[in-house]
Amino acid sequence: MSYLGTTKIGKMFLGTVEIAKAYLGDDLVFQNGPVLPDGPVDWIETDGVAFIDTGIVGAWPKSCEVKALFIDTDFAVLLGARKANEGQRFQPIMSNNNRVDFGIVNSYYSGVSIEASITNQTPVYVRAMAKNSAGSFIEAKQDGESGYTRKTYDAYPGGSNPSTGLNLFLFANNYGGVAANIQPAGTRLYYCKIYSDVSFSTLVFDGTPCRYRGKYGLWDSVSDSFFGNAAGSGAFTGPSPSNE
């Protein structure tokens, strides 16, 4: 089912052929059959403005994992959402003073050092899990390391299954519907996986960097959709697709 404003649209046809999908981006694109990107790429890089709206609400229980190259910054959010002027937050992956940190409800917690990766400009693997009991954690390892360093949070801040009610942004924090604490130019993302459970088993978003119709973004294999830059300006960059 597709939507245009508040009007619900049922089936659409091009002649006698039923339209399989319709995408609204810079252009309204109708597709008959599967939609495929121009090709996969190893990573996408933000210019300090571009970010992605994953469409996944920031709430727990959830788990997520990314591979990213972080640029040293005082504070920026790679994946997160927060109600404006309220403590309700779900920011599972942030970069802060050579660390990856973890934010939940009304606090954020000191996490795991990634100083070597920032200094050497190499990717880092990060996994985070949040649940409504003690034991939430963030863990990270430098590229080439075999094991993760984990920081576990035993003090649960309260609430049964609290939710921000806002979609998680990538490369930025969804602060009351507005992108804030945006990752600085040069930050790269190699993949992002979000799960609806705490065991990293049920995928709800599986983003792989790609180029689609000449623009860089993520291809989500769960929804079979392209997620491009959600900002009103700026753009992602990346290498040429591997199939060129």
C-alpha cells in the first residue's frame, strides 16, 4: 500500500501492468519488479551534513552492530534518537573523546576506547545491546583484533519498555525530529545492522553501502529499499561500485 499525503492509494497500473513499488526521493519513481542499486560499495562517507533515517523507532529491547571509521570529535552520535528537552533517549552508539559511548533513558555512559582506530584512521567494529534489565552493554574492537572489549551497565535507569517514539538516525541523533550531534565529515560506515531483540538474531534493518541512481546510501535487505541522504543538503560520497 502506498500513501500520498493523507490519501491512501491502492493498486496502480501502467497500462495493464500492475506497479510493484513506488519510491519518493528526488523523483517519484515507479518500479515494476525488483529494484536494485547500481552496485555495492565498501563504505559511504558523510560530509558532516548527510544522515540517514532508518525508519526504525528508537526503543528497547534492541541490539545493533556497525563497522565504522570514526573521526575524533568531542561528541557525535552515529545511531540514535532522543525526545527534545526530555531525558527519554536511545543512543546506542556515540563517539565521544576517543571512545564509543552508550546512551539510554536520561543518561549516557562512558564506553570503550577506540583511540587507536581514531589515531590510525582504521575501522572499528561496535556492538551494542539494550534491554529493560541489568546487563546492557557496548563492545568494540579495532580492525584486525579478534576479540571485543566490553563495557556492561548493571544499573538499569528505569521504565518497562521505554521508547523515544522517534526513528533512529544514522550519522546523527534524531533530537525531537531534527538531526543533531551529527558525525563530522569523513566518518565512514561499512554496514549497520539493527535487531528487534537482545540476541542479535532478528534483523529489522540490514544496511549495506551502495550507489543507487547515481547517489550513495544504504541498501536495506530487510525492506528491499534504498535509504539515501535525509538532510535537505549535503551528500554522501563513496568509492565506485565493485561491479564497474
